[in-house]
Amino acid sequence: MKILVTGTAGFIGNHLALKLLERGDEVIGIDNLNDYYDVNLKLARLDRIKDHANFTDVRADISDRETMEQLFKQHQPQRVVNLAAQAGVRYSIENPHAYIESNIVGYLNILEGCRHNNVEHLVYASSSSVYGANESMPFSVHDNVDHPLSLYAASKKSNELMAHTYSNLYNLPTTGLRFFTVYGPWGRPDMALFLFTKAIKEGKKIDVFNYGKHRRDFTYIDDIIEGIIRTLDNVAQPNADWSGKNPDPGTSKAPWRVYNIGNQSPVELMDYIETLEKYLGKTAEKVLLPLQPGDVPDTYADVEALVKDVGYKPNTTIEQGIEKFVAWYDNYYKD
């Protein structure tokens, strides 16, 4: 199968491209290698896949309309996975325009490319951030999500709505995946696990927000990738029982779906840090700080829809995941 994957130098996109290539798919990878974080890490990720016979490396920005039109026309992908996005809740407060360019303009170019080139299925990254001010746990795709707490969250909710219009108007099957805090080898340096590991190794203090009382549904990268591939292979279908009189937010009469991909096992941040300390063999000096603007105190995924439709449930424990991350980190930065 020929698959276009955006964000192939990114954390999730790179792992996905490698897995698809390993199973025999042809991958057209696009990334603009922006400097939001260390470009050398992005290049090192690409080194894992760049010489594969079935991989085509395209250096471009998804917000470039003309380039994207040509890309779709030239390669004619059968399916598309959109993982290219400006990430980060806190950064969206500092640099809002970057989110509109990538997450809205770029995403529209993806939708248009799919529409005009008979793409069979679009799978795209949404986020647990869309649950915003919701406090009913666990978060379910059947809950209403209309109270985002950051522009990042709003942009991801917008992606789900934009996808629905294309599924409705053009019968384009689309599936949105609400990722819950993803971690693991080759991760992003702006994420907590990476920041904590670097600081602890260097003997520096770590900032612990909400006084460590965060609960997060930390989800290991391999579980995320398995979930993406299973949904990619399971083309979104209309829900025949959907009713406009009692509308279900998680399905539609159009070929549109959203799923949570989370571990369904929330962990308190302090427990996460203690597990990291165990595998680093060092204790962190912690600076306890209040909740940051835009942050959600707790996340907890209800993955029943994912289990029901694609037969998959994430199952990696934080003990297993953090041990693998530390082993990778030590090897990558061994000097």
C-alpha cells in the first residue's frame, strides 16, 4: 500500500514510517524539519528510514498549498496519516500563529489533497487536549468537547470538525486519534520525560507543575503506533444508528470516527518521576510550581470504542516504557 505520512522526522511519524516500511508498505514522507526543537535529533530519526528502498523523503511544509497539490498529484497515495503539526500546549500561548499555519492551513491542504486524489482513508492526529475543561473521567469520545483550554487544543478540535465536513460533503473516510501523553525512545525534547531525564543526569532541579498532583494517562510509543496502524487498516464507516435528534459526538452518519489512544491507567506525576529516578539511579531535586496556563490537571482515556472497532488496547506499563526510554537516552547521548 502507498501511504503518505506527514511529520516523518517527528517522534510519532518516524516510528510509524519505520513500522509501515517493515511490513512492506511504500511510504512517502514529508517534513519541514523546523527548529521547534533540536534538528539533529530529527535528522537522526530520518537516518533510520532514509535508505529504505520504499521510502521517499520530501522536505516541505504542509502549509505550502502549491507543493502539497503537486505532491498528491505526483505520488497518488492510497491512504494518508497526518502527524505533522505544531505541538505543545505552552508554546501555543507564546506563538499562536505557528499553530494556525500548521494545524489549520496545513491540515486544510491535506484534506484537499485527499479529496481531489481519491484517497481511501485519512487518519490524523488529534489530542487528549480537546477534552479541555471536562472533568468527567475517564474521557470518552462520546463526551461533548467544546471547552478547550489552549489554542493547541482548539486547533485539534478544529481538525476533527474540518474532517467531518469533508467526510460529509465528499464521502472521504476520516479517523481522528486523540493521543494521550506519548513517551518513549526518540521522543520530543520538550516533553516532561526528556526534560526530567536531562536535568536529573546533569544534577539540575526539575520543575514539577501543579505541585506534582497531575495525573496523566502516559502512553508508550509502540502502543500508539499499533493503534494508528490498526485504525489506518480499518477504514472509517458511517454509523447507521446515528441520529441527529440525539447526536453522538464520537461517530456520524458520514464515514467519520474519533478514537482515544491512551493507556487507560492514569499515573500521578510524582509516581512517574519516582520510576524515572529508579532507572536513572539518581534522585531529582524538585521545584514544586502551580498549574501552568492552558494545562489540564488530569487525563484518563476511555478506549472502549478503539477496542470495539479495531480490537486493540494499549498495555505497556510505565515501568517497561521508562526503562526502554532511559536505555535509548543513554545510548543516544553516550558521547
